[in-house]
Amino acid sequence: MSKRVVLLAVSAALLALPAGATAGGWATVELNSVPNGTSPDQHWNVQMKILQHGVTPLEGVQPRVIVQKKGGAKQSFAASATKDPGVYRAEVVFESAGTWSYKIDDGFSAVHTYAPVTIGAGGGEDAAAAAADVDPAPPAGGGGAQTAPAGDDGGPDLLLAFGVAAVAGLAAAFAAAAFRRRREGPAAA
């Protein structure tokens, strides 16, 4: 096998790295409800549908709901699988009234952040604002479920992938030029 074929094979492998690094590694989370207006110490029973690539129900993961009151400690609530593929259920308790943030760790690839919610009395206007930050349109095949805001889809970082591909392409070009100079010898310089 010639050095040129080896160099081309190495270059192709380097260019393929970004595509392989971003393939298959993201999921979406659909919620059946939001906790806004829930009373302190009342259980928020939430079901979440976790779909790999937004399509295939993802089984065998260990998702959890993470809540935190402004200035307080984070609390985590494990979700358990239901009989439906890719659907998990968690019981979350907010210990006191106030503004809380909540996130869903899908147990696969990302933590999905949602708009803060008001727990306890006075959820009226804040409830509408929180609901406006969550996509109200049902996803394809979903039944009115709500998904993470568009800014946090947990998907692949395409800009990073293109950057790595560009660097790999430049490295391959420099390697090919160096190989050509060495092959042609000092007379070509």
C-alpha cells in the first residue's frame, strides 16, 4: 500500500470523526403537565416521554427531575419507567411557596431546562408567562405534551462538528503538501 493511500485513509478518518461524535446522541423530553400553581408539599405527578432523535421511545434510561428554589439547594427526584415504552413518571414535591426552576435530566444525553414556575398562591400571571415559555404545540405523534424550550434541545453541536471537520481538512491538506514536497525532493523547493 502506497503512502498516498495511507495518507488519504487517515485524512478520511479524521474528517469522519465529527460526524461520528454527534451521531445518535440526543433526545427530546415531552411533559404531560407543568408544575405552575402546585401547592407546597403537594405532589406534582409528571409523566415524561423521552424520544431519541425526537422519534424513537428511549427505554432503559434513568431520568430525574431537578428542582431548585431561588437561592436554595437543588433537589432531585428519580423517575421510574411506566408500562409505555419511553414514558417515565416522577413524583416531585416543592417544599415551599415561591419561584422554582426545574430541569429534566433525560438520563441519556442532556439536561433540559424549563421556564421558572410559581409554587403556591399567586400563580395567575406567572402561570401564563411560564406556559408561554414552553412549546404549547403538540409534537408529532404527541397528545398535547409540552417540550423543552427551543434553546435547549440537547442535540448535537453542529458548529463544533463543522469546526473540527475544517481543522481536520486543513491538517490533511498540510500533510498532503508536506508529503508531496518530501516525495519530489529538494529540487522542487
